[in-house]
Amino acid sequence: TTERVKEIYHLFKKHQFQLADLRSFGKVITPADFAAKRALAAKFHENQEKFRKFQREAGEKLARIPVMAKGVQSSKGNGIAKTVGAALAIGTAAYLLGKRKGKKGAK
């Protein structure tokens, strides 16, 4: 509600909070940067073919970058198989440890 927004704003001012600068790749984004991006967006909006070409070229550049350099893990392999394998290993270890403890108690 509007009252809640006003309350948050009041607390914001009361405790002298300030918003941090907007950053991209460690660099502060300036109003000039915003203006440049808006101009580029307007140019692409006017010329759809140029936009499609830009998208295609950007996609090709991204495809050449190794997956790990993009900050994501490769999706190669089956996550379920890894989970089942880990559960099997833990179960086997627990069984062997339990069996070992049982032998000590029998003596």
C-alpha cells in the first residue's frame, strides 16, 4: 500500500540510508552510459534487421567463449546419476563402518 511505501521512505530518511551506485563489470554506470544504451536500443528498434545481425554476431562470440569462463558450470553429465552414485557411496561407507563396529562389540 501507499502507507507502507511512505513508512519505508520515512525510515530510509531517518536512518540516512543511501543507495549504492549501479555497477556493471566493476564499473559505475553513469547517466551518459544510460543515454548511450538507450540510443543503441532506439537504433535497433528502428532497424530490426540490424538488430538480428547484432544478435547473431553476439551469439557467435559467446559460443566461442569456454563455458567455465562464463561463470556457469557445464551441463555435461547427468545430475541424477551423480546423486545416485554419491548416495550409493555413502550407503556403502555406512554399511562397512556399521559392520566394523559390530565386530568390535562381539569380542
